[in-house]
Amino acid sequence: MATKTSRLVQRDYRRYSTGSVASPNAVGLPLTETEQRQMLDCEDVIRQDLMTFFDVGSALLTIRENRLYRAEYATFEVYCRERWNIGRSYAWRLIGAAERLRLLPPDTAMPRPINECQIRPFLKLEPGEFPKAWNEALARAKDGKLTEKMLSDVVSELCDCKRHSAQAKRRTRLRKRGDAPLGNILVLLHEAKQLLLKGEAERAIATMDKIEVLLFSASPTL
């Protein structure tokens, strides 16, 4: 067997080195009709495998939303684990991808994510935020290449914008309400602590409610 393998290696080396066939790294060489058919068949298989991630997610989403598992399984998580040997986190990633893809416009001209790696960063965002984020990623793609770093950067920037916007809204609400009387809050915190130590939970809860009013009410009063 080893001798036969050695002869094959030597034969291929002679073919490539003598120029009787092109180097495996050569580009632009035409395919024969047989090779073209073989290429199409292979790409059909690859395309189906790439879509499996999203198809499975869509199917799981339908099963979860309609509780189609209920005849034999108590929960969706149990169904995934016992029927398909899929853990909760992986099932949720599959479903998350399907939820987001459903929100893209039905425009075949718009490129879709082609694998799990391309959509995984967007799972950090709410489903409704995906179309805008995906459009931004496509706009930044150089020569149509969506790199992992670029996708992560788009998501990180959107998350930062959301956080800054939330902080700005919170500061605006605080300014409208005015500063809560810190002294009163500290007194009430001490009172609530003492009540808890005495076992007077109901009175402690009532005191905490007063603190909440001071912090969040538009016109705080004791």
C-alpha cells in the first residue's frame, strides 16, 4: 500500500512539475462540462447546508410559538433536549437568527447572512434592531466582504449609542424632577434597616416605598 501511494505521489509530482497539468493554485482555467456539472452539484450541497441553520431556527420558532411540542413534552427546552439533543443556548441562537431574518425586507437583491458566524454578533441586539444594523454592515463591507471584526464593530457601536441615549434620557428625567432630598433618603434607609433587624418586614417595605417615591416621583414628598 505504501509503495502504491509513493508511486502516485511521484506521478502527480512529475505531472505538475513537467507542466502536463496546471498547478493546483492556478486561476482562470476553464472547466470541462463534467467538472462544471460537478461544481454545480457541490455548490448546491453547500448552499443547502448553509441554509440549514436558518431553516432549523424557523422550524423551532414555529414549534415554540405554537407549543407544538405539548403533546409529548412538558416544555420547549425538554423537547429540544430529548428529541434533538439540542441545548437551550444553541436552540435560542437558532431561533434568534430566524427571528431577525424574518424582519429583513423580501428583497432578493439584498444579501442575506450566509452562516451562523455572520449573524451571531447581532443576537446582542433586539430583533427589531437587526435590519438597520445589517444594512449598516452591508454599507461598510469592502468588496462585499463581511469580516467578523467589522460585524462586531457595527454591533458595538449600536450598543454604545443605545447606552448613551438611555443615559441622556435618564439625566433629562432627573433634571425635570429635581434632585431627590439625599438627607431624607439616608434617614429612611437607616429606618428601614432598623425595622428589618426588628423583624418588622411590612413597615420596612413601606419605608422603602417612600424612598422609591423620593427617587422616581415627579414631585417627591414624604
